[in-house]
Amino acid sequence: MEENLTEHGKSLAAPAIFILVFSLHFVSKYLEFHKKKKGSMSELDVQLRAEIKQLLKEASSLTQPSTFAQAAKLRRMAAAKEKELAKNQEMHDKDMKLSFGTYEKLLTISKVVTTLC
């Protein structure tokens, strides 16, 4: 009787571990998918990129010596917008790390504990 219970326990352990590892794998893929999805550019980033492109296009069209000052001004404005864009992306990356970092650490710890057991 006792031998029958231990065999039954062993027979349930393998499928339980498989289901646990399988679910951890899908949670990992789910987090990666949402991280990439949220990592896409925001409307502000798209708008800033369009403005930078337009400013640089206008600056490159001003090739006469008499319009050099105006072209330089447009390039400086484009450089300022690029800095603003970089700042926005940095803030977005920090937000992503804060929102997904904890879940990724917890998932990694769960995977390690599952593998060791």
C-alpha cells in the first residue's frame, strides 16, 4: 500500500514540474512581448522625429552664403529637438525598467528555484 502511494506521488511529480516549467516559459514570453509593445515609439517621439527631419531638410535647402545664419539656426533647433528626444527616450527606458524589472527578477528566481527542485 505504501509503495503504491510513493509511485503515485512520483508519477504526478513529473507532469506537475512540466506544467510549471511550461507556464514559466509562457509568462517569460508574455513579458517580453509586452515589453517590446510598450517599447514602441510614442506620439511625441514620432512628432519630434518629424520636426527634426523637417528642420534638417529646410537647413540643407539653404545653401547660399546669405542664408548661412538661418541654416545654422535651423540646425541648432534640430539639435535641441534631438536632445529632447533622447531625454524622452531615456525617461521611457527608466519607466520600462521599473515596470518590468521586478517581474523579470521574480520570474528568473522562480525559474532557478524550479530548476533546482
